[in-house]
Amino acid sequence: MRGFYIVHGFVQGVGYRAFVSGVAKKLGINGFVRNVSNGSVEILAIGDENKLKDFEKQIDIFLGRIEVKSIEKTYDEKNLSKECMKHYDRFLIEKTVTH
């Protein structure tokens, strides 16, 4: 199963991508996390349904300087970009993208 998330809040420059990467690696989830030029963070998580539910709970945080205000979620693979349909054999922290 693939979940694509757009995270809004105070999530850039505060260690959120590293936090998300650690959660993903602990749960055995593949995919990526990256900053977006508009201030949000995008996450692609690939794993079974139970792992994704646990992942979602753990990334919705208010911890230190990190403050997640909302998370948009997409699971329908017909609506995911071609990039999100690529094979990922690990979890990556990617460079900032501009949309």
C-alpha cells in the first residue's frame, strides 16, 4: 500500500524530515520525505496498511520546535504521480522541490 502525505505547519528547518525518516526506518517503511518550496513537507510511505496507520500516528506531532498542523492524505494509486509509483527499496530524505 502507498500513502502520500502533504504535511503543513512548522515542519521545515526543525528536524522534521530526519524525525520522519527515523520513524519510517523503525517501522520498515520505504519511500521518501522532502521539503516543498511552499513550506510544506511531502512524504511517500510504502508498507502494509497497519504499518501506515502506525506511521501516520507517529508523524502527526507537536514536539520541540516541530508543529504539525494538518496532514493531507492520498491512498488512491490512480491519483498519485508517476514519481510516487516508482520502486523504492528504502526510505530517503530528498532535496527540496518546487511545485
